[in-house]
Amino acid sequence: MSTETTATEVPASQGGGALGLPQATALIMGSIIGTGVFGLPGVLAAFGSGVVALVAFICGTVGALLLAVVFGALSKRVKNSEGGPYAFARESFGEFAGFLNAWSYWLTAWMGNVAIVVVWVNYCEVFVNKSEAKWASILIALVGLWVPAVVNLAGVKNFAAFQVVTTILKFIPLVFFAFIGIFWLTSADFTSGSVPNGTSVLGAISAGASIALFSYLGLEAASVAAGKVKNPERNVSRATILGTLGCAVVYVLSLAAVFGTVPNGSLLSDPASFSTAANNIFGGTWAGNLVAAFAIISGIGALNGWTMICAEMPFAAAKDGLFPAFFGKTRNGVPHWGIIVSTCAATAVTVLGYIGLKNLLTVIISLSVLTAVIPYMFSMAAQLFYLTTRGRKVSAPHLARDITVTVLALAFCYWAMQASGYQTLYYGTFALLLGIPVYIYLKKARNEYGETPVIPPGEESILLAGIPSQRAVLDKPTQATT
């Protein structure tokens, strides 16, 4: 029997969630390792040879690890970090910044599901719909989007078990390529290809690193779902760093094996490059089919994790009145409306993409990276703001270390943003600003004007004397001055 509650009836995270350290780490790795990496070789191949592509990916990896370290520190510092980037931005810069982060990250989450499911369909079509009929591809994509939605709606315990199993299974092909496939590398394949006309090698690496960041989206997943993690002050930070580091090692080695066993020209037109690499190593088709099967499992696991994240971010914002109230309703502990609305949005864009949008995967990846970088930037800025204004009672070397890591992570975010291209910046900014009318509507519904004060954790007892409530200011008639 299901019960529905509102966000105001759901207690804040008290460390009694259903996800321990192994499950939280599985959430991180399951969210990071989806189908993105399985489709990445073909996308990166457009920027040049395997050498250029791998250098670009390593640059993106370094940036992702810096982000993971800072997210881990933020999760330890912010008491109630549920909502991740939303909570970090709201604590430091106020509710409007928090809203923009929640809105931007929500766009990233469900648009990312579109990109994941497109690559997932490519691997499914190794076995079915080999003629790639559009209506059949759309049907397969709908299965990929809605099966994880049903799993999430069934409850957190079912989600956790599903996530652990799929995370273990998805590692098999990547570990294989990481530690066995590299013995089949050939220099001819690895160095084939060239950077696009009019683009320098440095420019190609920069653009490729921005695209590579897509493969690490989800490194903040545990902080977003902190309310469902046991002992979040300890486990969120550890899961974030361990999960990202583990993915980085497997990613770099497995991609090197693919770039070294498949020519650049083949990668450009191959939607299932890992399967092709396996076939090149062993001959025949059985190895490629096996890899495709694991890639399908990987995609479902990633869609399962991201579907939960699609709901958790607006749920956290709805509890503060910064997202429509229905996003804050839960059934059996699950914010079901967030899952349903996000999956419907992903479904609509996926169908439109198959009907008429060319290069859907590249467009969605670029937009997803941009809308993710914005919350990342605010999160890094929040940590830098804290370190430089409030400080900590630690030694100067430790403070200098933390500031250096945060500044480098913030610089990486700026780099990834400018490398995304002007067209992506235009569409991404347009999508971000679409949230402003929603914010105005929410403030009007609450009869509020301006910012709602945010009291830092641990200082709730401090009396903010002389600052009347916003509602009182609105209701008080103005007096003429002489």
C-alpha cells in the first residue's frame, strides 16, 4: 500500500538512509559509467588521432578528479548537502543562485538520459532492429527510459540492489579492455586521423576535453542524494572520491585500447566502437556481441541512477519552495512526480531527435556538459568563498592546499565552458534563462519579494535583529517621507 507525503513532511537527512558506502560508491560509478564512454570514441575521433583524443580525455579526467575532491570537501562541510550543487550554492550565494543551480542541473540530468539512451539503442541494435528503422529505434529508446523509471518508483531498496548489480556487470568489458585489450595496440591505428581543418592541436584537445567531461557527469551523485545515504558526512565524501578515481583508471586504459585497435576512420562512423574493437582482437562477432550485451546492462544501470538524480535535485529545491510544490511530493519515500516529469521530458526530446534532429548525440552531450558546468562552477565558487572569507582553524599549508585545488577546479570549469562552442553557449544560456519565469511564479505564490535569508548551518540560533521578514515588508504600507 503506497502513501503520498509532501516535502515538508519528509525529515531532513539524519544519516539513516538506505545507501551505505558500497551502495553510494556504486551510485557514483553507476552514474558515471553509463553508455557515454561506449559512444565516446566515435565522438572524440572527430578531433584527431587516438593520441590527440586520449590526451584530451586525460585532461578532462584531471579536471574531474579535482571536482571530485572539492565535492567531497563540500559534503563534509555542509551539514544538509541533499541536493548537492543546489545546497552548496544556496548556502553561499542565496536562494536565486540555488534555484538557477537546481534548474540547470535538472536540465543536465534528463538531457543526459537522452544521450545515454541514444548510445544504448545503438548497442541494442547489434542484436535487434539491425536495419535501424526509426519507429523501432524509438520503441527501444522508450523501453530504456521507462524501465529505470519503474524501478525507481518501486522504492529505494529496489533501486540500490539494481544499481549494485548493474555496476558490477558494466565493469567487465571496461576492465577487459583496460588490462587485456591494450596488448593488441598498434601504432598505425593509434596515430591515424587528423585534427579538423582550421583547428590547432591545442584547440582540438580543448574541445575534446570538454566533451570528455560528459563521461564523468554523475561524480556528484552521492551529494545530490545525500538524504538517502547512511552517515552522509562521512560516506558521501569517500564515495565521491573513490568512485571517480576508480572510473578514471578504467576509462583511460580502456579508451587507449579502443583507439589502438580501431582506425580513426572507422571510429567516426561506428556507433558501437567497443564491440568493433573486441571483434578486431578476437576475430568473428561473438566478442563484439558479448561487449554489446554488457554495454546494454551498463546503460540501464546509468539510466537507473540518473533517473533517481532527476528527481532528487528538484525534490531538495521543492522543500525550500524553490521548485514547484508537486516535485516535493513522495510516494513510498520516492519523489515520484520528479521521476515522471523528467522521464516524459527525456522521452519528448528523444522522439523529436529520431524524427528530425541530426547529430542528436553530439548536440545533447554538448548541452548536458554546459548545463552541468554551471552548477559545478557555483559549487567550486562556494567552497572558495568559504575558504577565503570564513576560513578554518587549520594550518596555513592545509588552507593553501585547499584553495589551490578549488581554484584549479574552478578554472577547469571555465575552460570546459568556453570550449563548448558559441552555439552550445547560446542554446544552453537560453535553456537556463527559461527558468527565470518559474522563479518569479514561485516567489509570487509565496508572496515574497527579493531574497529569503539563508542562515549558515550551526548558526540557526543567532537572532538576525533588525531584519524584518520579507512578507512583513510587503504587507506594511509605505510612508511618505518629507
